Amino acid sequence: MPTPPDCRFRHRMAGCLTLLLTVASPLSAQGDDVDAFPDAVEFDIGAFDDAAFDDSAFDGVDLFATATEPPGNFRFQLSQQTVAHLSKHRYATPTGDIDTQHRGLENNRLGLNIRYQNPFAAGWLLQGSAQLRAYLPGDYEHDNPGRDGWEWRLNEFFVQRSGAQNSFSFGRQTIVWGETIGMSVLDVINTTEYRDLTIIDIEDARLNQWLAVWDHFGEHGNWSSFINLYPEFDPVPVTGSPLFPEPASVNGQPLRLGSHDRDRQLFEAGTRWSRTFTGSDLAVMAARLYENTLRYTLPDDGSNRAQSQINDFLLLGLSANRAIGRLLLTFDLAYSHGLLTEVAQRVPDGPGGVGWLPGYDKQNRLSMAAGFEYGISATRQISLGIQAQRFLDLPDDDVAIQWRQRDVEGLALLRYSHSLRNEELMLSATAQVALDGEEVLFNLAADYRLSDAWEIAGQIILTHAADDSALYFLDQDVRAGLTLSWSF
């Protein structure tokens, strides 16, 4: 079955992040083009759960938690990260060419993270965070003309007013819906970014947005509502990065993915009701959202700039958890109405021939995530999350082209951690697997606290991908990284 050229491009781009991105596709952009990265990308520096950069060597570690709390409202962390691509192998591209994947030194960057937290009056809190990255020689970002070897970002920045039953916050922040760690099908409000393979799952890639949030705490349940008057979209993978090794081309020119032209006001809004029972929590939610993923079609004006499309949809969800001793069971269910789906309709093509007309069609999707977290002991923890989703009633006369959007797809995320030497040494292992077995990623990490201020972390990343997978160029890849950090 032939695939239209523009769909082949989207097919390949989608595959670059399918294993890593558990909710959204990478076919999206916020900057002017694929070479110009947006300024507004953010994460919670305090826990590093929302890292937009490839600093996941610190996954699950409070970067600023030291035995002696630094004085004042500011906290800082200076880090140096080096990652090398160790493997070298040849593979066949979808066009039949033979290519070799080997980079040697891949990441070489110096970073400064800043966090500010000030409860400046009774019931009031001002919180912000920012980061600076300098890309040193050998880093794939070093020669990026859009950054001049370095970049800075304002990440989190909000003010919060809390009372006895109500809390209101406004600014750059994160909303997390759902229970299943790293796999929740409800955690789709904030945008995400994966730059390279050192970011493993959605918690490390979640980005903040400008939100107004109101929380109400009542006797018969809690309400949380938000409105977003400036929805953003997932940044596109950086040209030359491990997840975007070569750009597609149109008429011999690299294809550039433009940002959305905001010719009208966009908004997102949603509300969530939750209640806690003995040993369990239950929540239901509804929202009107824009897909984080921008969709693209090939240019029809003779240029090399792809045309973007946006799409709003409705989300209905339910989440629950149940604690049984050391075991916590989690469940998330989402119904998405009006998702934009890439399809190709059969059309006549010459005498007796059949061609394909690519396009989009709105469809509904049912998604589920379930998992558990288990404390084996005070020093050992394990968690598992499984996600599956299915498009409902795809039309018989159309064929879904984007391979991510086949009838059923699924991912699994397994994590294990073990702390040693009075929590000075933390060992962890993460495996993320497509349920069909075509893509597998392993991340082995060790984090050693040298003192209250100094830490060193190492990681090894192993990937496997089938020959017919869109991640074919990552098969048998091995990467190793080392990060040294100083908190003060």
C-alpha cells in the first residue's frame, strides 16, 4: 500500500517520539520554524519532574534538597552534563539508502537553574524559576544559529492566594490530571518537549503555560478549574538532534515547520471534581482543549514551509486510586471527542490504478491507563504503568496513515529504584516499551551525593527498534552520560 509523500514525512516524524512521548505526537512547533526554538519552555526546578532539557539524570531527585537548607528565597544549581553516543551501526532507510548512525560526543552543556520562592504575606506565595544553558563544543546544539551557543528561559512564574476553602493562582504553572505515573491519558493540558534521548517520559518534558487556576475545598469534594487564554503547542524536535537526525525536503530544500498564525483568540478551560475516601481517591473532569500537536501539510505555494492546522476537542475523564498497604493501584480513563486524525482516501489514479488523497478527519478516541506503585521496603520502590488507546469507528472508506493512530496502540513504563548508604547512593532502572515490541528503551542511572552541595550522576541508555519501525535509526544504540552538579 503506497503512502503519500507528505504522509511519509509525518509518519517518520511521529515515530521519532512515539516511544518517548506517551500522549502527544512530535508533529508540532511553537517557534517560527524548526530551527528557531521558542523562548517559553519551563519546568519545576524544585523537583525536576518537568525538565524541558535533557537533565533526567536527576529524575526523581529534589535538586535543592540538602541537609542544610540554603538561606534566603533563592536557590541555585550549577551543573555540567556530558553524554556520548557509543554505538556505531549501519541501517537501511525507508528510501532504501544505507546510513550509519554514530555521533560520538552528543551533549556537552553547562547549566544554571534558579528558583525563587517567597511567601511574602499571610496566604500569599510568589514563586518562579529560570534556567540558563551554555552549549559547549561537541554538543549538537553548539552550532545552532537560533541560540548562539546558549539560551535562557523563564520557566515557572506565578502568584498564589490561599484561604481556608479557596486558592487562586495566576501565571506560568502546571496542571496534572490523572493518577498513573508517566502514562496518564489525562495529563494532556500542558505541552511537552523531548529534545533527545536523555529525557525518558512525560514528567521530564512537561512545559508550563499561562494559566488562571481556582481551587475550592469543600466537605463533599474539591473543585479545581482553570482557564488558559494563550494555548501553546508542542515544540518541534530540534534539527540535528538525536530525535530529528535529518529534515525532510521539498524541491531540494529542507522542509520547515512554521508556527500557528494566531488570527483569532484561542482559549482552553476545564474543571475537575475530586473526593477522598478511606484509602482511595476518585475524580471526574471535563475540558475544552486544543491538541498540543500541530498538524502539517506540504506547502502548496512553491515554498518549503509546511502549513499548520490546529484543532480543538472535548475531553471527559475519570481517575481513581486505591491504597492497599504498601501497594497503590491507579486508573485513568479518557474520552476525547473530535481529535484530528490523518487519513488517506482511495482515489482513481489512471486506468485501473488507485491513488491516495491525504487529508484529515475528526474522530473520537477512548484511552485507558492503569498501573501500580509498590514500596518493597523503605529503600526500594517499583512502579508500572500501561497505556492503551483506540480510535472509535474509523470510516471503512478511509485508511489511517499515521502509524501512531492505528486502531489500538499501547505503551508500558516500568521503574525500579533502590537507595543505599543512608540515601547517599540512588540506583534506578527505567524501561519504556511499545506493547507490540517494536521499540524498547532502557535507562540505567546512578546518583551519588558527594556532600550536602555536590552530586554526581551517571546513566546508560539502550534502545532497540524494529527495521520497519519509525525509530529504525535508534536500533542497537548505546548512550552514556555523566552529570556533576553543585547546589547552593
